[in-house]
Amino acid sequence: MTADDFRATVSLDDLEMTGRELVTVDGASIALFHHDDTVRAVDNRCPHMGFPLSEGSVKDGVLTCHWHHARFELSCGDTFDPWADDVRTYPTEVRDGTVYVNPNPSRELPPDEHWADRLETGLEENLRLVVAKSAIGLLDADVEYREPMATALSFGTHYRESGWGPGLTVLGCMANVIDDLEPDDRKRALYTGARYVADDCADQPPAFDQPSFSTDEVAFDRLKSWFRNCVEVRDADGAERCLRTAIATGRSEAEVAELLLAAATDHPYLSSGHVLDFTNTAFESLEHVGWEDADETLASLVDPLASADRSDEQSSWRQPVDLVALLEDVYGGDVTATDGLEQLASEGAERSWSPPVAFQETLRSDDPEAIVDVLTTAIREGATTEALAAEVAHAAATRVAQFGTANEFADWNTVHHTFTYANAVHQSTRRTDAIELYRGVFDAAINVYLDRFLNTPPTPIPDPGANDTGRDPEAVLTDLLETFDVEGAVNEAGRLVAEFFDRNGDPGRLKRTLGHGLLREDAEFHTLQNLEGAFRQFDFAEAQMAKREDEPAFDLERRRRVPLVATARYMAAHFPTRRQAEQTFTIAARLNRGETIHDE
């Protein structure tokens, strides 16, 4: 022991003779090297996968790990191979023939700045291990998740020419559920969102901005008309200038949302619902990071919007029933019209609407005219966009909950797309009351109709009380996680969720368990979306229970369960996976904690 920060280790003679020594100082495993007449000290764990660097090779000032051949500049620890990350070095001194090492040197940057820099590198190089270590390091340093999320959001909008895509959607979804997760799973959620963004941007050209117009004298209605016209003719550049002008001239969030959502519903169900879902998630992302990032964030929506597939051009919407014609009659003669909807809404002004008996059954029926009629009547009787969107979202969640496992596996995504679209319409009604959102409601309802055969026959949703086994709710959650280890245990997953509710389990515990089950897997884009949408719809249904005391408690309880039964079944259909991402996360966590991964 010394009076300063250095600790005695080995004799210089011994180190010169062996060329390397492994020592443990204050709990730190340190590899010492004698090279070019100089003593060097580095963390013995390779920052890539933890292999002992004392078993590596040193030549010409370069330390090479034998596990994956990562190379490090020996004097400073910087890597030649960004996928490996830099290795920590330690100051050394030779005193009276003994090598001394300082095992706790001050870092060049505090942890929050260090990991923020590493996150940028991980995104730029698409390095999963670096992204994982950064996500863990930042949250361990008590950095609010919003800061690294903002970094990933900015990266994703700048470095993907084709604009908003699955990666940024996953990032937004993970931010939306992060408060519902256990602390370690919050790190997994941030890692998941950031790695999806990095993967989406890998090898893609960057986006080049179009400027706003040099005027603040354009009326909002005209700017909105210009934007919609540009999108209609697939003029992405012109549309971007209109959008940026709306933001630059201080239009409110509600007005900007109206502009985008009007164009996103000018044709039904654009790109299998992804366009409107992307739009909603972009606005939700801004709720996390702040409106000051609106310009770059929302501009990334223009290309997917202008290049979208239009369902009114698809045969399934035209034959054997011309569903588009049904909608045009309501809208005002064209899919882009709103005159008819405005008339209906004016008739319903000052009226209060609640869903009539059998409203849900009609939405899930095989009669498209009846579906359109019941929605039309609802608007005339005072139904708001939010109230109708909530009903259609519940019908779409029920389609997932009752999906028949005899269908083709790919059809899980058919009902999923309808659900996430309906959820996006519902969430969008929170930020604008634009008349165009009624079109989104009708579009979602028509798609619920188109999905009807995927519930033929419908898988029964367990009634409240039907699975009251008397078991401890925690035992039910243990079984639920184990169910995700068994391929195809779809119906059992749904039954276990119902049992948990019957045992009066805490919904927060159920959500945390579902979140953990999701984030330990190599969950793909749609599965991550599905859970987020289910959490949103569950929270809404639970909040509504206190407001709808006049309705039968049995019906309200059944309704609140549907989203989580649905997502448990969807997850079970897609699990288990190889869990490669979880292996990377585990290695990153152990490296960050200073644990030994390989025997030394």
C-alpha cells in the first residue's frame, strides 16, 4: 500500500522476463505488458466479449485479442476495430524495481458524457454491443431515457433517405412503454429501440432537407391544401417544404397534426396502415423529447406518405363489394372528400353519444353496409372521433384475441396491422379533432370487416371468472413466461392472462411480465408494436371503467382484458426466438459491471 493512488504489483525483472503478467488490484483484473522498454497496463477483459487480454499478442505496439482478433493501441487502449470498443488503460510507474499501477484513475469524461459518445458511435457503426453498453451505462448514470432517445431519434431522421421506418417506430414504442417496465427492462427497451434505428440506417444514404418557404403569410388552409395536393401527386419535395413551413411559422401541434393526418387519410389504409401508425408514433416520440425537434422528426414522414400504397387501388377493397364506393357516399363523393362527414358532424353537434347495444357485434359482422351505417348514425348522434376510434380499436383488438390458429402464420400480421392502425387513429384523436380522422375510423372499421374470416371460427375469449383456479397470481405469471418458451402455446398464453385477472392480479405486474417476455426475445418490429398498442388500449379501457358505471361490470371487465389477452396470444405465436439480442445485452451488462466473463 502507498500514500498515493498507486499500488505495488510485480517486480520489473519478472515482468521483463515473462513479457506479461496478470494481477488483481483493488478488485480490478489488470494485464501488465512489458513492450518497447515500457510498462503498459490494461483491463484484462477484452471490451468486445471479455476474453482475457493477458492471453493475447503484442507486436509493434498493438495488442491483439485471440478471441475475435480485436486490435488495440497498447498505450492508450483505443481500438482499430470499432465493433470491439476501446479497452481501459491504467497509469503505471516503476519504483525501486517494482511496477506500480493506479487501478482507479480519473476518467477523461464523466460516465454520462462517455456513454453518450459511445452511443453515437454505436449508431453510426451499427454496433449492437456498443449500443447495449451505452444504453446500460447511460441509465446507470441516472440519465433520463429521453436524452439517448433524442440522440437515436435525430440519428434516424438524418441518416435514412427513405424517411421514417420500422426502426424509429420501435424506438417510439419502447419509449411509450418504458414506465411500465422493470428497471433492467428499461435498459433493454432503450437498447432495442436504438439498435433497430441503427440497423434501419445501416448502408443507407442520408436525408437532405428541403427548406421551408421564405414567408409567413400563407394561410393554414391554403398550406394544408398545398401539402395534400403534393402528396396526392407524390411530390415529396414540395410536400416537405409545405410541412416545414407550417412548423417554421409556429403552427400549433394540433394544426401540424391535422395537416399530416388529412393527407394520411386521403386514401384508405395507406401501406397496410403503416403510414398513419408512423405519423402517430412520430408525434408520440415528440412528446418524449420535446416539440423543438418537430421539424426534422416530422419531415421524415413525408417520403413514406408520398410513396405509400393506396388501398383504394387494390382489388380487395373493390371486389366483390366496392368498399371504396361505400365510403365515398359518406365522405362526399370521393375518398379525399369530407363534406359529407362535416354535415354529419354538424347534425350531431351538442349531442352526446354512447355505443348502443350490439355496436361491437355490428363492427365485427360480415355486412359492410351495416358497419358503415352504424358509424354514420353514430356521428349523426354526436359520436366524436375519439369515441368512435376507441370502439373500432377494441373491435380490432378482439380480432387478434380471437385469431384462429388454423390460419396461415402470416395472417397474424393481417389482424395485427388492422389493430395498430386502429390504435394509431385512436391515439391521434388526442391531439387534433380534425374531421379527417373520421375517415381513419371508417377505414379501420372496413379493415376489421376484411379480417372477418381470420376469426372463423373465433377463438373464445375466456369470460371473467371462468379461470379462477385459486392459484397465486405470481405462479400464473411464472407459467406465462414459461409458455413463451414453448412454440405455439397461443391459447394457453391467452388463458393464463385471463386466469391472472380472475385471481385479482396487479395489472402492473402483468404488464411488466409481458414486457420482460418481449424484450428477452429477438422480437421483430410487429411484435414490439403489438405490445405497445395493447398497453395503450388496456390503459384506456381501465380508465373508462370508472366513467361507464351504468354498463354491466361483467362487460367492462371483459373489455379491459381483451388487449392483453390479444398481445399475449400474438407474442406466444412468435416465440421463442434464438435470443441473440439478449445474449449481447447480458454480455454488455456484465462487462459494464466489471464481471469476469471468461475464466482468467
